[in-house]
Amino acid sequence: MWRQMRNALWTIGLAFALVLVASIASAQDIKVNSMPGVDFSKFHTYKWVLIEGASHPNQIVDAEIKQAADSQLAAKGLTKVDTDKADLYIGYQVAVDQERQWNAYGMGGRWVGGGMATATQSTISVGTFVLDMYDPSTKQLVWTGSATKTLDPSSNQQKNEERLNKSMAKLFKKYPPAQ
């Protein structure tokens, strides 16, 4: 009886630990920062600009990033324009790094020893993008936001778009910043 209970508790503990590690490992990390004292209510239009020297993805991912941001910016009342008379200039850059991921599997049993567990290591791509907003009149960075674990070039395109839209929504929850 005691062995069965110990084995069940061990299996439940292992399952809980795996779920906890998986949720921590897959969580997106969102960070934003803004220039103190900037009146964000004066910004009504924006224009996309290239950040020189920044890393950019292929044209498809570029369009997906801009579309996700455009949607959030429109919801915030900003209008995209193609002229240099925009109130804000917006640019972005991306980085994709390799990270180790551990996958563990466990199976409880009723025999001596309490069950089996195995762990494997794999390499995953972890994509980060940084979105910057500049005031063209002062040539100052006024707002920046970054999202990690957002882009995965080797993954399913639909999942990438969902992850990207989710991170953009999280980023723009903090725009405009509280004054």
C-alpha cells in the first residue's frame, strides 16, 4: 500500500514539475520602456522606417510583423501614413538565437523503484523582436518594446502568426504609457 501511494505521489510530482517547467520555458517575456515627460496624446500618425544595421526577417515575416503592429496601433487610434509628416517613426529589428530545451517524460509504475523517467535535449530557435518609436521632430526614441520567444523561423507559420499577434497585443497593452 505504501509503495503504491509513494509511486502515485512521485508520478504526480513529476507531472507537476514538467508542466511548470514547460509553462515557464514557453512564456513570452514582454518589456517596454518610454521616455519620461513625453506627451503621447500628441501622436496621431506613424510611418514605418528601417533601422539601419538592424536585422530583419524575410519579406513574409516582415509583412506579418508590420500587419500585427498596424492592427494594434489602429486600435490605439494611430493612423499609418507614408509621408515624412508623420508624428511618429516606427522601426523594428529581430534576433533569432538557439537555446537548449529539455523534454522529460515519466511513467509511474507499481513495481519496485517507482517507475521510469527519461529526458532528452533539443535545440530550439527563440526569436525576439524589438519595436521602437521615435519622435521625428526631436529625433528621440520615445517608446520601445521587446518580446522574446515570439519568432520561430522553423516552426508552423500559423502558430508563428498567432504567437506574434499575441505578443503585439501584450506589448501594446502598455501603450501609451501611464503618465
